[in-house]
Amino acid sequence: MLRRLALRHENHYSYSSEVERSHMYLCLKPRRSCSQEPDAFKIDVEPRGDLFHTVDGLGNFRHVLLVSRPHSNLSIISTAEVSLAETSRESPGRPRSGEDGWESPGIALLAVMKRDSELTRPSEELDSFLGEACLKPASSARETAQRLESGLHELMDYVPGSTTVQSTARELLVTRKGVCQDFTHLSLAILRHWGMPCRYVSGYVWNPVCELNSPLASHAWAEVWDADARRWEPLDATNPASSKSAYITVAYGRDYNDVAPTRGVHSGFANARLDVRVDIGELSENAP
């Protein structure tokens, strides 16, 4: 059975004064896999600029945007229609990974995904937390993911606005408050502390009962490599496995810094403000 979702992701930059030009890197296009098919995708930019696309070494779609005219506002709006196969472990919407070229990752790639990254570095707080919470790896990657997912969901508070995109796993351990990317960074820090290859997944989440949007539909979760089953197991401490949410995968990386939806620089002395809105809805069976 397929579920078709329509996605609209708006990124609106406003500058305190006019800037000469902007150079942006975009990571917005959903990936293609056996369980996910992007049927349509488009990026609209105002003011208009030069837009180039490529695929990086991890199979993520990348766009480079160059706006070479003076502007005080920049809007980047991506729209997509995505078909999702209901192939999950505990619920229909659960992401099922390992069908898009990553099912047999090489030793070098797994080694990279075991290394600490800027946002997932270990700390004294991590050792203390694991001891206090009595969290230990299980006999399999799948069981480890399930144990860590439920444990972090119970121990951390989801508080929008309590962190920034550059907050680290250590900061979450100190405050015990964060959002999905913070929960993901902490999951990765723990898994790498245990010597397990894992990756950051950026994308979107949609719940048919309680729709998330603007900008909570933007989502992040972790995946850990199961060497015995030869697949990646999902770990989402924000939405445990009992959730009926549907996931759209955009990109894989070591942490948020590898797969930020938008990132760039502008020429001129101005401060930038970013406003984000994300809307996701289910397409009817009769929709074209």
C-alpha cells in the first residue's frame, strides 16, 4: 500500500540592510529508495538566481544557489510529492532504510559514521548520564536502537526554542531540553561511544492523527547499522516506534552540519533572519 504526501517547505531570509549577493547550499530534495519515490520536486527562488544541482558522495541531492543582484529578502520554496511504501518495523510510517545504495556500505564509510562529529563529541556528562540512566547496548543493533529510543524519550523534554541548530549533545545533557535534532545528536553520541556506526537523517514527519507543521514537520532521527541483518535500524527518540507518523527522508550525514536544509553566505554588512514554514498533507487517491 502506498501513501502519497504533498510537501511545501518555505525558507524566508530577511536582511537588516540590502546585500550585494547570496551564495546558498540547499539540501531539500527527498531521496529515492525502494520505500520512497519523489514523484515531483521543484525549487522556486525570489529574487531569481542561478541554480545548479548535483549528488554528493552519500547520494544526497544538493543544490547550489547564486543570487547576484542586490536584495533585502530571499525566499526559497521547495515543493514535492512523495510516494511512501508502508514497509516498517512496528508501524506503517516507520522509515525503513538500506534500500538505496547504503545496504552494503564499505568499511571506510562505516568507519566515518563511527567517528565523533562536531555536534556529537563525547563528554564527562555523557559518561555520568549513561551510568545514572543505566543505559547499555543490547545484544543486537535493533534492540539497542529500541532501548535507547524509549530511554531518551522518557528522560528528555521536547521544548521548541530551547536550543539552536549548533547546540551539541553535551548541551542537551546539561539542560535535558531540546528538539528532534538534539535528541538525534545525543543518540549518535551514545551509539558512537559504544562503537556503533550510525548516521543522522534529515527529513520530514507527518502524523495522520495530529498533523505537524510550521516548522515542526521538519524532522531528524538517527539510524544505526545492523551488521547481522545488513540494514540500518531507525531510532527516533522524539517519536517512539509506537507512533503512526510517516517519514520522508531527505539526506544522510554525520550530524546536522552535513545536511542543513539551507546554508550560505551573503556579501554585505547585514544581519540575516530566517523564517521557516513547512506544510505536509496527504494526497487523495484521485490526485494526479
